[in-house]
Amino acid sequence: MNILKKVACICLLCICAVSTAKAQKKGFAFGIKGGVNLSRLTMGDVFTTRYDDNGNPYLGYDGKEVKDNLKQSFSTRTGAVGGIYMRFGRTIFIQPEVLVSTKGGSFEIVQMDREQPVSKIVNIKYSNIDVPLLIGLKGGPIRILAGPVTSFRIGDNQRLRDAFKQYTSDLNNALSEASFGYQLGAGIDIGNISLDVRKEGSFTNLASFQVNGQSVGGDASIKQKISSWQVTLGLKLL
């Protein structure tokens, strides 16, 4: 998806929000916000055949195909998030946002081509333009809100791409450029200052592919998703 399509999607979401707000004729707020993401990768543990640069199975010291173990990690990575928000409505409101967000995670690769297996941790970090479109309910200073979020990848430290290069011949399709998820959470408004805590999950995969070659112990598939908590402070400007 090129940059024009990304901008068009963002504009379309904002137009829908504005149209709905005009029909309600209730309130308006505009502000800036920033904070942190605490995210981690979710995936299963899987044995998968390793391939060389020519696409042939990698052979170990004993002449057999090498099947490495890819293992899920429960460690979290801290990233930053910041951008703008608009709020249309008072008691029941619609809140579109445009955020630049950094997320990441880690997983372990246990390489089995030696008599003594070697383990390495792959740490990844990437940047998105996130576009949440949230519906909320406000009572006094307390808000609850939820809705879908569309994410467009704008930066990558390449470690995920490099790590998976040895395990698939269709890398471009394995790594998603746009993803869809959800946010739900609560917030509190004190004057022009707001505090939000949200849970974010994904409907689509950060990376997904069926490994080539015969699997060990069942279906050898890799499906990585991001799960995160987001904490932000906002400042209402209008």
C-alpha cells in the first residue's frame, strides 16, 4: 500500500467521524497525546527446517536436515507513542486518532546444527502509523472506550526479516505491511489533561507463514501477533 492510499484511508476515517458528529451536534475536543507502549510477541513454539541462500535444506554435521526450534518469549519491549486526537460528543462520543507508535518484542531461536544447541534471542522493534477509531461513554471525569485500529508499517529494524529469511522462500508475503486490531480501555479527564490506559490486540499477523519441508511434531506454522498495553497523557487544545 503506497503513501497516497494510506493518507486516503486516514482521511476517510476522519470524514466518517466528522459526519457522525455533525449529526449528533454534541461537543468537540482536539488535542495532542503521548506515552508508552509495553508490547510483546505472541507465537507458538515450533520446529522448522532451516534453508540456505539457494533455498536448499541446511545440513548439519551429521548430514541431516537441520530443524531449529523457534520459541515464544514472554518478555516485553517498551516503545513510544504520540500524535493527535479528536473527540465528537459528550456522554456518547467518537474519538479518531492518528498516532506514530513504536512497538516490538522478542523470540528465541535454538539452532540445532551442532552437538550442543546454540540459543539466540531476536529482538525486534518497528514503527507504525496507528489510526484508532474509538467509540466511548463518559460519566463525569471517567471514560470507557473501544474500537478498531488500523496500522501501517513505516519503519523496521530488519531483525525480524533477517531472522525469518532462513525459514521461508516467500518473505514478502510472510511479513505484513498493514495490520488490523482493536483497542479497549479507560481514561480520566482532569481539566485539559487526560490519562488513558488501553489494551491493544491484533486481528492480523505481524508475520505468518507455513514453513517448507516436513514438520516435527505437527503443523509447523509461525503466526506472530503483537499484544500491548498503552499508557498516554493528553492535552486538550480546543
